[in-house]
Amino acid sequence: QASHRNFCCTTRYHVAKEINLASYHIAKLICIAGDCHSAMNMAATLDCPVIFFCRNNGYAISTSTSEQYRGDGIASRGIGYGIPAIRFDGNDLFAVYNVTEAARRMAVEGQRPVILEAMTYRVGHHSTSDDSTAYRSVDEVHYWDNVDTPISRIKLYLSEKGWWDEQAEKEFRGEVRKEILKSFQEAENTKLPNPLWIFDDTWDDIPIHLEDQKRELIKHLGEYGSHYNLENYEPMK
């Protein structure tokens, strides 16, 4: 992963070893960063079987796509890189499945990268500190949340097929609510992870600078642990 902070937060990397295929799931903001350009260019020149799956949801925090680039989205860049690209309706469950399946086949059989751009919309705020009403209208959000939402669309499809109805919806929501409340209760009664685990879950052999930081944390908690409610955490080992 690149050093770009948002890239680390919004990128998922998956490798299917049995078919030698890698896939990157990235937000469209990352596609304007230099790291993404380098990755796509190298994948093209080295004929890497990689799927670059871009989720274009219209915004990067408060910045709309019209202020992020002047070109025609992300898929159009495939021409410049020499990479086949597909843009599709990211709110269509079947389109997402069929396009991804086709891209997988192209990448594996052709041993080459593929760019996918799923056009969708971010209904919620970017984060708990973000108030999206400051840069977009309530009517805009309401449309995408009630009319063109993927959940409503697949629900309508299932209902028309006779596979779903309001009674099933009511029962399902009730069951899910019970499961969520049960999970909340279990989580609240579970101790927080051992603080030292932050050093143990990234590297096979911990680098020297992290070993130093780990020792500093152990020393600090040994002296000032009473200020951190350590009884709420699993024991440090």
C-alpha cells in the first residue's frame, strides 16, 4: 500500500493464489494520486493479471468529482495505459457481478490488468466529523437514498419475482435487530485487545524502531497505567 493516508484507508488488496490474480478495491480519490498512476502503468507494462476496481461514489469527503478531474472519470484512462476498462452501474447488483466475472476472465486468461469503474453514490456522511449538507442538497441525497439505492432496486426485483414481500421484510428486520442488539451486548462485555497487539499484527519480524516503541509503551504503562483504565483491556503479555 502507498504512503497516501486515504489510500491506506480505502484500499483493499486481495490475491487469489490458485489462479494467480490480484484485485485492488480503490476509491476514486486515490485514482488522482501518483501512486495509483504508477501502479496502473506498471501493471500494464508488466502484463500483471490485476483488477483495479474503482468505486466512484461522486465525492471525496466534500470534493465532488467535477472538482477532482476534468477527464471523463476513471475508465477513460484505460486507453492511455493500454488497459481494457469497463464502466458500469455500481448500484446494479447483477451488473457488478457480471462485470467483475468478465474482468476476472479477461485478467486470468489474457494475463493483463483490467480497470473497472462502478458508478454509485455515497449517501452517508464521509465520517462522523463530516456534515455533507454543507456541500450537497438534501433532495439530492434523498433521491439516491430512496429511489436509486441498490437495496431498493434488488428488493423490487425480488418482489416482482415473488421471492420477497412486506411480511418477509418485517420478519427479517426483526430478526436482524435482535442479532445486532445481542452482538452489541456481547461486545460491550468483552475486554478491549491487549494494547501491545498494535505491534504484533503487521510484521513477521518487528523492525527495530517498533521494538523501541513497544518497550517505551510498556515502560510508560508501567508508570502511568492507572490513568488508562487497563482493567478494561486484556492482560499484556
